Amino acid sequence: MTIPKRIQELIGASLYTEDNIGMSGAGVRLYPDMVLKISPDDENARREAGVMGWLRGRLPVPEILADESEGGYRFLLMTRLPGLMLCDRTVVREPARLTGLLAEALEMVRSVDHTGCPYMADLDTELAIARRRVERGEVDTDNVDPATFGPGGFRDPEHLLSWLQKNRPSQELAFTHGDMCLPNIFTENGRIRGFIDLGGAGVADPYRDLAIARRSLHDNTDGCHGRACPGYDADALFEYLGIRPDREKIRYFTLLDELF
Ligand SMILES: Nc1ncnc2c1ncn2[C@@H]1O[C@H](COP(=O)(O)OP(=O)(O)OP(=O)(O)O)[C@@H](O)[C@H]1O
Ligand SMILES: [Mg+2]
């Protein structure tokens, strides 16, 4: 893979560290003040710079310095956000504070005025993308909740997709992040500093973010990403937000995410 010339000129000979936390096949190079995200040039990667541009002035997101496509890869050069990811050990070990920050993050995203937003991520849009992914065999069934597929669960991605098509909940529309998990949210000085990984962001039901945020809070406090706080109840998130959780929507959007 060759880095496009325009990007090479901007990064010069700066040293970088590599971040492999992502699961989408993207490689991320962390420079002192910049980040170069290299991804397969798919739908998500193609949207990311556009969504981030639209969000400037509406939500704290990195500034885009260059966005190039070459050799089947997308190269997104952006400013580096300061602060810590919400999945940082020092943040997770204080679960009440973490939950407050996550609630603040959800409220910031939800209150973005989506009037005129050209990026849709509602069920018509998402189920159509899910269908293409299922048909092309792109769903990674190794990277899902072990209970989703198999005995007591769905036979395969096709079975899950047809359940999702038949059981669509009513939708309320708001701006959503699309992958509202702890490593995509930064905090500094006790506040939310910014958001990254925005390729799937767009107008959708707010439970799209609530379901993923709840699952990520659970996975990082007492689940597959660490048990820093055994027994912590991730439903505390809904108390911070002052809403009564809609279990059916949480289940629906958590299952939909298994196809992405
Ligand atoms: N602008 C940025 N500022 C600071 N850190 C960043 C920035 N962009 C990416 N990172 C770091 O790189 C990691 C991966 O980036 P990102 O989440 O955009 O990639 P991804 O591969 O799509 O992730 P995933 O597969 O987890 O959704 C982040 O969790 C973060 O640690
Ligand atoms: Mg990420």
C-alpha cells in the first residue's frame, strides 16, 4: 500500500505510533497532532470525511486535513483529539463518573439539529446495507455475541435479517453517531472532548446509539472487554438520561448491529 503523495507531503517525516484497537480492518497511525486512518475504500470510509465536514460547528469532531483514495484504500488525515478515550482504564474504574460522561455524550449527539442533514441511517437505509452485506457474505459471525447465532438464537445472518425486516419498530428520528462505543468518545477535564469513527453517522432512531452505548458500557465494566467493576448494572445509563429503557428497541438495535 502506498500513501498518496498529497498526504505524504502533510505528514513529512514525523514519527508515529500504530493503533490497532479497531476491528474494521482499518490501520491508524497516531502522529503527535494528527491521525492518519487507512481503511478499505468501502461505503463507510467514503462517507466519513463528508459526515465529519457536515458536523463541524455542530459537534466536536476532528478537523479533516486530507481525504484521498488510492489502490482500494481510503486515507483520512485529521487532527488528533486530546484527552482520553472513555474505555481508558482510569475512566472505567470510576463507573458512575463514566456513566455520567456517556450520558452527556449521548445527549450532545442527539441534540444535533438534523434539519437538512444529507446523511440517512434510518431503517430503510440500514436494512438495505445489511441485505447487501448478508448477500456478499460480509457479516463477521466470529465477532458477535455468542448467543446471537446457534441453538436458541438465529440460524445465520440471513435468518436474523429476515427477523429484523419483519419486526421493525416505529422510528423517531434524530442525529446518531452509529458506533457509540467507549473507544470512539474522548474526555478531557471531566467533560466530553469529542467524537471519532463517524463513517456510519446519520439520521436514525436514537436507540441506535443508546443500544450500542449500553452494550459498550456493560462490556467494559463487567463483560468481554474487562471486569473492572464486577456486577455493575449498565442500565444505570438510562437513570442518568432520565428515560425508561425501551427493551424491545434495545434488543432490536443491538441485533441489527450484529450484521455490521
Ligand atoms: N482523530 C483522532 N484523535 C485521537 N485518536 C484517534 C483519532 N482517530 C482515531 N484515533 C484512535 O484510533 C482508534 C481507531 O480509530 P477509529 O475508531 O476511527 O477506527 P476503526 O478501525 O473504524 O475503529 P472500530 O473498528 O473500533 O470501529 C481510536 O479508537 C483511537 O484510539
Ligand atoms: Mg472506533
